[in-house]
Amino acid sequence: MKDLYREALVRLASEPPEVMAKSFVKWDRDSEFHRLADSDPAQLWSEKKLKEFIDRNSEKNSTQYFSFSIRTLVDDKYIGFVSLRVPAWSHSDAWIGIMVGERDYWGKGYGTDAMRLIVQYGFLELNLRRMSLGLHAYNERALKSYEKAGFTLEGRVRGDGLRDGIRYDSLWLGILREEWEPI
Amino acid sequence: MLSIQSQLFEAQDVRFGPIDHEAHPDIESKWTHDAEFMRLMELAPVRPLSPAMVRKQYESVEKKMEEDKNLFYFTVRARDDDRLIGKAVVEWIDWTNGNGLIRLGIGAETDRRKGYGSQALRMLLRYSFSELNLYRVTAVVPAYNEGALRLFQKFGFMEEVRRRKALHRDGTFWDIVSYGLLNSEWQEQQNNGRG
């Protein structure tokens, strides 16, 4: 059987809530990171509040939500977070969320590696039929990474967001089981 | 020019009203026993709901309206006797970015194909764009709901996203289509006397 949790550059792991909360505090203070990853207003939460969010999420972590930390193989550094949410099992479709908070690891293939792992997990362990994700059109590095991991552009939501006074589109991507090339 | 004399909640044959917690649960419960209707409206697995379950849903809707302030829910009524014929909703409003999802349905078979949906959608769009001041609205439709596809196309929505084979029903894989309409496009229609 395959090692589901390990690729060339990263592995999928799990962290104690305290460790996650500490890292999120650090990553959130990088507003560029937040604005690449999220459409909610950038804001700064306390470590205590973040830990509460994480605890609440792990309670939900049952059968519809699967989340992992991303760790580098070379120095075992905790650099980001990836998750799969299955809104309705009857359709075997899921939504992926991914982020690399440590900016020294941007643009070097770590995120793409983690994406390959979560897609593999979705198809081989959860037996999904397809997976979906969304991103800001201005996040060109993310788009390249997702396409490299096998995703296809499925549409463009016009003027979905507003930042720095500029309207921008969101992009939605999907990958089907039959077009996926196993790692 | 401000047009506050022109009623937001009145159309030719239908009007918007609030939820009636006494009268509506029985009616909506009947609609949920019509699987075909529910599968046009809902992407999640459908199930029939008792009046008590519908009453609970109404309560959580109004709680969400009050607390989160990102949901606006209207019942659609027939003008002649004020009876419940459907619902019209703006939900998941993202105020920072000025977008929201719209959803509407006419519940009883006998009330469909009479233009009530068009009248309700016209009111819902005016409400979204000139009361809520949204920049854009989105409608999400399973590709087999041809009535809805035609309705949104008629109102000038543009197909923006087609999530391939995202819905598995009756052994077939269907696309889920997202339609978008911008406030500016809607405004243009008003100026041209359409819509």
C-alpha cells in the first residue's frame, strides 16, 4: 500500500492545538499571507481564541472534515495546513483548503506537494469522485500550483471580491477521479 | 432619484411577506414531501419534514437573521388571498466584498408556470441591489433544473462556473452551474426599461 502521508518534500501530520494556535498567531500577522489565502477581512486573533476555534473544529473533525498539518521532510518544520470538507457524501465531492503560512517556503513546491497528498487522500482513502477549490484570481502562484497538481479551471466569478479599492475575480477549480494521475 | 414610494415587497400577482409560524409549517411540510420539487431546490439529500421540523427551521432562520445579519428571508404570497406559495432568500452575504447567494422556489405544483417565480425574482433582485446594495449576486443551480436555468438566463445572469459532474442523482452525474449578475448589469436593464 502507498504511504498516504509522504511526498518528495512534505508529509501530512497532526499538531496539538497549542502548537497550531501559536503558528496561526504568527502567520496571521503577515497580512499578505492572509489576503492570499482568505477573502474575509484580515484580522488578528489571540492565541486563546484561535485555540478555541481549533478545538471546536476538531470536534467537528468526524466524518465530514479532515485536516492535516504540513511538515517539511528535510527539517521537519511545520509550515502550513490543509483540509478537506465533504458537504454531502452522496455526491462524493469535497472542498479543499490549503495554506503555507511560512513565507520562506512559498514558490518552492511545498504547497504543490501537500496538494498532491490531499488529492491522493481524497481519491484513495475517502474514495471521492471529485474535489473542488476556490482562489483569488490575483493569486497566480496558487493557480499554477493547483494546475500542476492536476486541477482544471471550471469558472470565474466576476468581481467577487474587493481589496485596496480594486474588484477582483475568484476562480473555481475541480479535479475528477478519471483525470487524476496518481503520484 | 430615490423611489421609496415604489413598494419593494409588492408585485402584480405576488408579494413578499414574513414567516407565519402558525400557518406556514403545515404548508411547507407538504412541499417537502414532493421529492421532485425538493431535488430541484436542494443539493443535499432530500427528506420529508414534519410541520414541527419546519417550525424549528423557521426559528433558526429568524435567529440567524437577527444574530448574523447575513440572511434575508421572504415568504412569497399570492396577492389575491395572501396564501403561502414560495420562498425567496438572499443568504451567505459577504458584506466586505458585497456579494450574496440568492435562492427561490414556488412550492405547489399548481402555482408553477404562472410567472410567479419571475415576479419574485424581480423583487429579490431589486432588494439585493438597491436595498442591500450588493455588488453582485450568485445563483447555484443543478444542470437538470431547466426551469431555473431559463429563468436566470432571462434575467440576464451569466453562466460563470460549471462544476463538472458535481451532483450524483439517479445514477447520473450532473454539473452544478453558478450564475452571476452584477449590480451594474441590473442597473443597465432598469435604464433600458427591461427587468
